[in-house]
Amino acid sequence: MSNSSLQQKNVLLVDADEAFGEVLQPLLGRGYLLQESSAAAAIAAFDSETFDAVLLNLDTPNHQENSRLVLRAATSRDVPLPVIAYSWEAGGQKVLDAFKECAFDTLSQPLDVQQMRFALDRAFRRVALARELVEARRLLGAGRVEGLLGNSKAMERVSEVTRKVADVFTTVLITGESGTGKGVVAQAIHRLSPRSAKPFVAFSVCSFPDSLIEDELFGHEKGAFTGAAQARRGRFEEANGGTIFIDEIGDLALPLQAKLLRALQERTVERLGSNVPRLLDVRVICATNRNLEKMVEDGTFRPDLYFRISVVKIQMHTLSERKEDIPLLAEHCLRIFAKSHNKAARRLTPGFLSALSRYSWPGNVRELQNVIERSVVLANGSEYLGVDDLPDELRALTVANDDMRAGSFHDAVQGFKKELVRSALRMHSGNRLKAAVELGISRCYLHRLLNQFNLAEEESAQEALDVALLEEFNESQAQRKRLTAGNA
């Protein structure tokens, strides 16, 4: 379920009858917010407010000129605003003129509320897709870096710096907790750089004991030590012309820091067992989850090496600091793991996403990937990944939310279920079948929940209210028709 389906839709009503909106608003329901306006005020409002659709009465005085102006102003915007026009003259010249001016849809008076809802929903989907397309183009135009997912300010900054630093030769230090994506940024810098056709060599200091790191980085000559039966190139030589990524640089021992500093300063390496320097053209990117500034103060990291590797610094934020990126990351992981494990494509329920947003994510993006992969592998046959597909430590978070008062766990669960059912019914205008599909349950189980929570009685009361409102609406339309005929 997309976020747009949960938000109230703003509709601009352009009608000379000021009382019409007061009658129409309760019939449309809570999902729609009507704002009434004259034709001239509507055109001005397009530039200052955001609307999802326009309802335009073609039977108002000076209808031809006013309608044309409203239609042109609405449909000529960067994201065309859908206009639903209505008239007593079905198929008349007014309606034809409206279509010529690119009206999204036309309705005949007396208005059928359900038909109007359908037309509005189609318009909302159209404008939502158009806005998503504009936003996608904006992001592409802004140079969003492939592989760096997220719309948060933190990720926008990372993308911006990554793109700028890729074109130059300078060293880069990427900092942040484990699992935040430091390696992804390093690869992105290399991929966007003029060196992209050359090797990208990754090396983690933590993967080798100190006694082997020098050999791994700089290589050795034949006979340099016992067992060195032949010469071997180190990682720096393997990366010649390209990029070397040294991860966990903060764990490098002090003697090795001195040798690395010399290689960076002189742009040469000496293999073990040789005193012949080998010239290299290598771009160096380092990463760490440690506080190098504090290590410099404590004397455990060389200050001259720190300043050499940190000409440009990129700070990776934890996932808990950029939770607005979680839905995008989750959807991306879902597609990746569904494909890799040959599973059917699924969607994420609001309950699933809300649990992800409440979790602290000590393992950051890597832990999120783990949770999504586990959910994909163990999910049942539903088309959704829901709360039941989450690990136990996350599943409880969908109940223990900020709105729940202290009380029994059973009461909290029951209250949460009730609100879910009520929300689904409201979203689908009381349609039980659609509400059941939305919740991922059978219609029979939904019926039992309605009786259990006394929501069936609420529905009956609402239906009685709707009947009364509809009668009032019909009487209003009849009066409007008489007034229109009298003015003619």
C-alpha cells in the first residue's frame, strides 16, 4: 500500500453555489478535503497551494470564458492538474468544449457521488504518477549516484560529495559504523571516475594478521622469506591505474602506518626482499568505523598519515539517523532477494514498514538486508510481507507504538487490530471485500472482527448517516437545477 493512498486528497471546487461544498464534503468522506473557490481565485491558488484535482461546474454564469481559463491554467502546469467538469447538459457544447481544453473527465448532473469518487480516484492516481515521474527526473538531473539509495538529507549530501570527488585524484576517507555502506560509496567513487575501466581492489586490514599485511599490500620478491618460492605482486600493484580501497584503516599497526605513509607520499612501493621502488598510479580510498581524530590524540594513529588520507571526508550516517530511507531500502532489498531466491514479487504492508521504522538497527543497512532476506525466504503464500513474516524482536514493535497506553498486552493487540480494520474500511469507503484484501485476511475473518469489535454497528450508523446526507445532497441538486433553469 503506497503512502499516497493514506493521505487526504485536496480537491478544489470551482462552483458559484457556496453551499454546494458544504453538502458535498460529508458525502465524499474524510479522505477528501474540499476547498471552494471562484474561477479567478482558483487560477491564483494553483501557484500557491497544492491540489490533487479540480471539480469545475460548467453551468455557472460566464461559464465559457471562466471554464476555459481554469482548464488552461490547470492543464498547462509542469504537472497537469486533472479537472473533472460537470454540467446538466450531458453531451452538450459545454462538455465538448471542456474536452477540447483537456478536461480529465466530465460528469452529468444530477451528480452520482460514487461515480464522482471513481473519477476523483482516477485523477489522483494520474497526478500521483505524474509527480513521481517529475521527481524521478529531478533526481536523475541532480546526478543521484547509482547504488546509493535514499532521499534523506544525509544521503543527498553523500551523493553530492561522491559525485564531486570522483573526477579528481585526491584521497578520500569514509567514516561510519559497520554496515552503513562505506564500501558501496568507495565503489561508486571508482565507477564514476576516469579510472573506472581500471581495477578496483578492496583490502580489509581486519582480514589479515599484522605479519601478513605488508606482504598483502606491497608484495614480495622470490626468496624474500621462507616459502617465498616466487615473486608476488601486492594489492597496490594490482590496483595500478585504478583504485585501492583500504577498509578498517584504524586497525593498522603503527609500524605499518609508516610504510603506508611513505607509499602515499612517494607514490612508490617496495616489495619485501627488494630495495627497488616501483612507481605506481593508484587512487587511495580508506574507510574506518573508529574515531581517528581521537586515536591521533591518544598516539595510536599517525597524524601525518591521517592528514594524508583525509583530504576529503565522507561521513556515513547510521540507519536510525535516516529512517526516512528505510521504505526505499526495504523495497530495493525485497526485489533483489525475491529474484535471487526465485520467489514471487511481494509488497510490504504498513505494519511491516512501521516495525522497520521503530527498530534501532544496530547493524545498520547490513542488518536490514538480513531481515528482508529472512522474511522473503520464510514468508507464506500471501502477496504481502506482513507482520507475521518479521523476526520476533521486530514483530512486537508493531504493537508497542507510542499511541498505546499502558495496559495488558492482549488489550493493546485488540486495540491495534480494531484500528487496522477501521482504517481499511474507511480507506475503501466501507467495501468489505477490498478491506479484507488490504488487510490480507479472508472476508469471513473480517466479518468476525467486525462483530467482535462492534464495528458492524458503527457501519450501520454510518450508513444511516450517509442516507440522510444523500437525501440532503439530492435535494440541494434539485434546487440548483431549478435555479439554473430560472436564470436561463
